[in-house]
Amino acid sequence: MASRDQDRETESRRILDRVMREADSSGPSMVTRTARQARDRISASDADPSDPIEYWGTRIGRVLGLVLCAVLLVWLASFVLQNM
């Protein structure tokens, strides 16, 4: 019985240590990481820069997708606000 309690305590401490490491504020904040990921996504940093067609096609497609998403959000907001 004592062994089982010891195992649970050890596992709990391991989990708490991991949570503390992941929640450590010394690194970049979640907002900073998310903004950096969004910037990299839109700028097509994962596309092959040696292939200009793939690179620019990826950038154009992602920017158009972002614009379309913004337009749809504005349309949805105006639709919801009109019916109130």
C-alpha cells in the first residue's frame, strides 16, 4: 500500500514539475509565439525559396485565405448586428 502511495506521489511531482516548466514565463509568451507562428505561416517560411512559383503561390494563397476569412467575419458580424 505504501509503495502505491509513493508511486502516486512521485508521478504527481513529475507532472507538477512538467507543468511548471511549460508554464515558465522566462520564455516568449503565448501571444508572442502565436504571432510569430502566424507571421511565418503568412510569409510562407515553410515553402521552398528556391522555387519561386511555389514560394509566391503559397504566399498569395495564404494572404487571399486570410483576406477571405476577414471578409467573412465582417459579413457575419454585420449580419448578426442587423438582426438585433
